[in-house]
Amino acid sequence: MKAPLIAVLAALTMTATAAGTAANAGCVTGAVVGGVVGHFAGHHALVGAAAGCVVGHEMKKSKQRHYYRHHR
């Protein structure tokens, strides 16, 4: 039961250190939340982390677009 959670945390650590944190900020945050939710929703931590990464990245990109449109 702890193995999937440890695998997700290890993958997130490698992802966070592999590239710049500014580019991956949304992905890492979403992956952590998605991994935890997926773990508690039927032991699907990896699927939750992958989905959370995609959603987090899109939300971060959307917020950045909104900021640049209205604060120039």
C-alpha cells in the first residue's frame, strides 16, 4: 500500500529536480494533489498524479495568460 505512494513521491522528486521549477510549478503541484487523491480513491496514485500534472500545468498556464493580458 505504501509502495505506490513512495513511487509517486520519488517520481515527483526527480521531476522537480530535472527541470526548472518555474516551468514545472503547476505540474508538480497538480501531481502531488492528484497522487494523493488517486491513492485514496482506489489506489490509483500514478494515474492521479499524471492527470493532476496535466491539469495543474494547464491551470498555471491559464493564470499566467490572464496575468500578462491584464498587467501590461
